[in-house]
Amino acid sequence: LPSTVQGDLSVENVTFAYEPGRNVLRDISFDAPAGSMIALVGETGSGKSTLTNMIARYYLPDSGVVRIDGYDIRQLTSRSLAKVVSVVPQQNFLFTGTVGENILAGREGATIEDAIAALRSLDCEWLLDDLPEGLDTQAGSRGGRVSLGQRQLICFARAVVADPRILILDEATSAVDTMTEMRIQHSLGRLLESRTSIVVAHRLSTIKSADQILVFDHGRIVEHGKHQDL
Ligand code: ATP
Ligand code: MG
């Protein structure tokens, strides 16, 4: 992928089943031009997270193609794809190590200052004071010293450090308290303005600001358009 990636995303006729015969995505197609924001809505189990997983190439489509700037993502190295696409997953994931290491994993060569700047840009710098040993606090899959909401913030900060052209937020604030969510919502406009974003959201304010809303039902897009059109 050239270093000047725009972040044009297109999903073309993607079909996918975790288990043979049970399609979870059915002929999904849409375009997210560079810089645009797409909101995914739809009932639980309708395939929203699965689609985000396809875009990050955690799974490959059974048929159809995901393209970034016209390149089939199957042709990209994991490394170049990871530079372009970051996901704040619904099921937050921390690896064994410190909170700082988890945040800095977003980008090679990132520094502590980048981690702090990422938290600041989310208006969540206070996290450092709340954690028993700040950025040196041990995290990890069994890291009992980090709460669920804190884990989610750490994943969010990791994605901000990555500074990707394409940012995917899958219920990225579902585990944080209302106050924290409001602060992040407030910062979100600035975080998203210069990138392509795919946001799985229930909040009307998020959905309203989307350039396009895709309504999922049983693995299909059943409606799409702007908020005022739906
Ligand atoms: P929610 O709003 O609850 O997050 P969702 O729209 O994100 O739902 P998905 O997580 O994409 O839904 O799940 C879509 C379907 O795929 C569901 O029927 C689910 O049971 C199934 N599914 C999800 N992950 C797996 C998996 N790892 N293995 C098998 N089936 C899965
Ligand atoms: Mg989901």
C-alpha cells in the first residue's frame, strides 16, 4: 500500500458464515469514501461486529471483496493493514503487560507522550491517576487491576495512538460510565473528522452525524441513508 493512503473503503458483495450453511453476512455492499463516517445499527446478532472483523481481516469473506483505496485487503501485509485500520472492539482486548505497553502497541515507535496525548484527546487523562500505578499498572487478560471501563479506554487510546486512516468503533464506550461517555462523545468529532470511520452505535447523536447509516437485519443491509431519510 502506498504511504499516502487516502482511506477509501469499499465493501463489495461480502458474504460470510462462521459455520457452513449459516450466513451471518449476506451480500453486503457499501462505499465509505475517505473521511466519511458510516454508522452501523441493527438488532443484536445482525452481523455488525462480524462486518467490522472482516474490514480488519480478522476473518476473510467467503465471497466478495473488501478494498482500501482500491486494493483488495487480502493482498496487503498484516503490517500495512494494521497501519491503516484500527478497531476498538466490542470485546476489549488487553495483552499481558503494562497499561502503557497496551496503549503504545497501537504504533511502532510510539512514546509515553503519545500515550498521554491519546488519553488527553479522549478527555480521559484522569485514567492515569485512577490506576494504581498509572501507565505502569499491569494489565492483561487476567489483569484484575484494571476495570472493564478502564480496559475499554485503554483499547480506545491504543487506536488513537495508531492514528489510522480508517477507525472502527464497535460500541467503543459501552462499558464506561455516562460521564466518561459524554466526554468521549465530545472529543469524537475531532478524532473522526480527518479519517474514515465505521461506528457501531446506539446513540442518536452519533448516528445523526453519520454521512451514511446502514441498518442491519439478519446479516443484510435492509435500509441505508442519512438520518433524516430513514
Ligand atoms: P451485537 O449488537 O449483539 O453486538 P452484532 O450485530 O455485532 O450483535 P455479530 O457479533 O456480528 O452481531 O454476530 C452475528 C451472528 O454471528 C450472530 O448470530 C452470532 O451468533 C454469530 N457469531 C458471532 N461470532 C461468532 C463466532 N465467533 N462463531 C460463530 N458464530 C458467531
Ligand atoms: Mg457486535
